[in-house]
Amino acid sequence: MTADHDVQEDLESLRRRIDKLDKQIVQLLNQRARVVMDIGRVKLRDDSPIYAPDRERLVLEQLRQCNDGPLPDSSVQLIWREVMSASFALERPLRVGFLGPAGSFSHLTARRKFGGSVEYDPVDSIQGVFQEVARGHVDLGLVPIENSMHGGVHETLDALVNSQVNVYAEVLIGIHHNLLSNYPIHEINRVYSKPEVFSQCLQWLSVQLQNAERISEASSARAAERCQDEPASAAIGSTLAAELYGLQVQFSNIEDDPSNTTRFFVISKQSARPSGDDKTAVLFTTAHEAGALASVLDVFRDHDLNLTHIDKRPSRRINWEYFFFIDFLGHQSDPNIAKALEAAMPHCRQLTILGSFPRAQDVL
């Protein structure tokens, strides 16, 4: 009895300390919120953007530097993303468009990037996301640009060709697939998802659901919505889809390659300021002659530009003419990059700077 009593006393004492710290944290958060509101009033004077990726990067880097544990940096950053999300809402409601429907991996990525306090707008197509940003119907758009297993996303590359907006930030997210169902696995005889998702979960499906029919849907979110009320069915999708459509996560992380990662662009009518660790994205097309592409790449090499991504798409104007998409380290305002782009111009029929943006440091 004495030992039990001592344990209870120790717990109560520690919990009183927690309660006191919680009150202090709330007070400090509200002090921070009042400063945020002052910042919002200052930004209104010249219509400065609510979300500034260079400032986000600085805040998160400062948190890493001052974090002595025991909380890992990833946990601190997760908490602060929600703090910053609430701050956006205090300055001015921030609206983010993404490739829908609700519960898609684009939606999940947007939520992890911008938190739960901003407004989200599902859009039916990637081109539609670009249009909504250009029209000012949303402040920011989120579009997938490439996957580590499947390469470039053609719809996004095509939309960039005639884009009227800027690449403003990039986001990396680990793609983890989950079996979503309200039925035990031995009762499941139909599984819904995108064809690409099935191909990424072949090993698990061949062992656990080898006899179940695989039915393709336009998105993993649509798959979750379809099996919501359908007996003996399951979907492969995100944890957010499970939450939104009332499904249970029966099995987590069923993908064959746990390193599967998708890179997203955040697009905006604004241009991002230098952060000190940036990338620049450009597209160009060359004359249809021998060595034309090599001439452009030689310019980038001669100016010591570190290329991080290259892709191509047909121009759809002239047979065998291609647009090339390249990312490289550095900001377009850097003198060396400005010189490189100027030197590359004579070798290109068209060269467009899509935007400079802070380089993503972590996989969400």
C-alpha cells in the first residue's frame, strides 16, 4: 500500500508540473499569435504573401538548432507546422488547391505541409490547379512533379509549358500505402485502387490477397469512397482517406519499396525570395540540329551548375521537338546563374525560368 501511495504521489506531483507547463505554453502561443496578427497588418500594406517559403525554412532551421531534446527534430517540426498553420489563419485565410478528390495523396501532402488550419480546395485536374492559382481563386497550388519509382508526372510537365504562375516551393513526401477496409482480410474479395498503386504493392498483394479481384479507380481516394459501403471490399490508399471515408487501416505500409517518394511543387503567383539553399527550375527547347541540347548542357557545366533533375516532353507543335525541364542548385538572382542563363539563351528557341525556391530538406 505504501509503495502504491508513493507512486500516486509522484504521478500527481509530475502531473501538476505538466499542468503548469501547459498553461505557460498556451500563454506563450497566444503571445506569439498577437505578434503574428501585427505581422498580418503590416503585410496588408503592400499585399505581401502570407506564406513565405524562405521564412518557413529559417524558422524550422532555428528550431533544429535550439532543440536539445528529448523530442526529435521531426516531432518539433510537426508541432510547429501546426503552429504556423494557425498563424496563417490569423493573418488571413490561406487557401490551397490540390489534385483531388479529398483523401488523395496530394491532399495528404498539402495537410502535412500547411497544417490543419488552412482551407483546402480539391481540383479535378493538375491543369485545373494551375488555372485556379492563375485566376487567384486559391493562394497556392500543390502538384506532383516526379516519383522516385515512376519518374516525371506528364500532366504537370505539360501544364508548366504554358504556366502563368511560379514554382514557389518543393515538398517531398514518403508514399506509404495502406489496406483500408471495415471487413477482416479473410472476407475481402475485391480491392480498389489506382493501377500504379497496385504495381507498388504487388508482393504484399500476392501473399495476403492473391485471390481478391483488383479493380482500378481513377484515384486511391475514389477507391476508398467506393468501398465505403460495399461489402467484402477494400481500398489501398492513405491514412487520410481512411479518416475521411470512415474506413479502418487494416494493414499499414504495404508498399514493396519503403523508400518510395514523390516530389511536389507548390505553385504561386508570387516569386520566392532567396533562402540560401535554393533550386531553380527552367524549361527550354532547342533548334532541331545536331548537338543543340549538348550546347545548352555545356553552358550549365561551364558555369558549375549542379543539375538535380532533367526530364522532357514533346512540344506538340512540331514533330520531334521537345521541351526539356531542368532543376539545378541556386537561385535565379545569383550572378553566376544569371550569367549561365544568358549564355544558354542563344542555343534555345525558348527558355523560361519556372521559378526559384528553397530546396526541401526533409521527407514529410
